[in-house]
Amino acid sequence: MTSVAIWNYETPSQKIGLLRYWTENSNKGGIITHLELITEKYKKHYIDGIEKDRITTNAEYNFKEKEEDNKEVLWNDVPIFAVENPDGLALFENVITLINKYEQVIRNNANIFQYNDDAKLKITGFTPQNDPLIEEIDEDGNTTLIKNPARAKEDEAILNAKVFYTPDNSGDIDWVIKDVNDTASENHKKTCLDLALMISGVPNVTDQGFTNADNASALEKKFFPLDQVLQQADKLFEKELLRMWEMITSRINLKKNTEYDFRDIEVILTRNLPSNNQEIVDNWLKLRGLLSDKTVIDHLPFDLDSESELAEIDAQNEINMQKNMENMQMLGSDKEDGQDMELPQQSDEKTKTDIQSNKRTDSKQHTDDSKDIKSK
């Protein structure tokens, strides 16, 4: 954290300043700390006079004001953007204990695995030839115990041996390890995680209900507890953003002699949840006839300008009407031309019918003549 807002907790509470710090490296390779204090009337700069190799919690500071960097603040308010939770708590602070327990289980498991990886070999029924410790006398004649190099070589030889024999039947060789109850460990972690998410109102993105959510409505239900917490945060952010624009518009009005009103600015905070545009569009299209087309277009999730869209629709309808009239006129002229062409076609058809009728008559006459000849 590099900035701290300073509040006056009267009724109503007001921001009265901001303190921020930063560090930089000196030419000598040390660390120099800077402080900046911002209030409604001034901005002051302080520099630590004690150069440090590293910053610790017990480090001493000797800040001195750098007066040539001081400036006057002309915003009629503290020019900062700061939002404070009324309870003074972030979402995760209520579940810090559970988070610590969850992390402790992970550390314990890691320690057990590391212990087993470096496990000691237990041998019974066998006595090594060298003692583990030997005495050593220093230059002053003092005696101290040190590890026996010969014993270290002996142990290393035993560990690297492919076969090890005990001198009697009661001997045994085994590793001294810690057993890990994986089921109990995973259940403990899951309990801590589920409780932390439940208390903080954050959905578990790995559970089956979340992964099987196939639309925005299902996801919104999973985020419902968190959304209730964020509603208050949205109001605080909107209030602070409007306060920022109030200072900006006031400054512009003062400098440019204008009359801009910050209340005409609409602050819209959007979430990063996926939205079901198809569902939104269907719901608003069902209201056509009850509401104007302009209202429907304004509420569609496509950032459309209703005025220009309605003008485009009117122009498109006029073009379509003109094309329909032209098509009707073309169809009418084609119909007249088609009637003129049908007259000779009917004559041809009639001629073909007469020829076929004559053929049938000649054939019948020929048949009757054959019958008369046979009878004679």
C-alpha cells in the first residue's frame, strides 16, 4: 500500500487529506524515502534524511520538508479518489482465519513430504563400528564434540549398499517416515475453502453447479450473494466519481466562465459477468406495440443511437416502397406483352387439333372400307 486516505469521522465523514510515499535509489546505492501530503489547501513534499541499505519495521526516519516542491491546491476539495468500506473490512478479512488454516494444511503436507523425502534409516540388530561424535581440542585447550567423519562414511556406505545383513534374526531395517492421511487432509482443506467462500459471498468457480451453468441467468444466481455486497460498493464508487466530476466541472466553470452541471453526468459501472444478449433482446422485442420503437432500441444491449436508427428505417421503407412500385409497373407491362404473344400460340394449337382429328377420320374411313371388301 503506497497511499493512505485521511478521514474526519464527524457526521457526515469527510476526507481531509491523503498521504502517499515512494522510494528511490540514491547515487550511493542506498534507499531514500519520500512522503507527499495532500490536503484541500496545499501539497507538501518530505524527504527522509537517513539513507538506508534496506527498509525494516524498526528503521528510523528523519523527514524534512522540501519547501521548494510545495504547491497550492486550487480544487476547493481534496483532489483524491478514495473509497472506504463503512465497516473498514474488505471481502476477505472476515475469513482470514479460514484462509490461514487452509494454507497451514498445505504447508503441513509439504513439510511431511519433505520429511519423508529426507527420511532416516532405522536399523535394529546392528551396531556400527564408529561413534557418531568424537572430541576435538581447540588451540585454547577446550574440548568440544564434533561429528565423526569415519561414522559419516560408514553411514553413507550403509545407505548406498544394495544388500544389508543384520547379525541376528532379531534385526530389521526400515525408513522412519510420517504417514499422510490424504482423505482427512483434503476434507479439511475443502471445509476451510467452502466456509471461506460462503462467508465472503464469493462463488466457488470449481464446483459442478458453476461449471454446468450454461447461461447468464444461472451465473447470476451463483453470484447473487456477492452481488448484494457489491451493491453498496457501487454506490460508494458512483458517489466518489460524481464528487470527482464536481471538482472538474467547477474548475472548468471558473476558468472558462461556463455553467456545466456535474449532475448531468451519468455514471455507469459495468460488471464483467457475461450477459445473455439474446434473452434481453427477446424481452424488449415482446414490448413492441406497448412501447415506442425508440424506447425499445435504447434498451437493446448494442449501444445504438435510436434517433439515427429510426431515420435509417424510414429511409429504408421509402426505398422499398419505390422499388415495389417499379416492380409492379414492370409486371404490368410484361403481362400485356404476354397476352399479345398468346394469340398465335392458340392458333397453332387449334391447327394441331384439326390435323389430329382429320387423321382419326381418315383412319376410321380406311377401316370401314376394309370391312366392306372382306364381306364381298
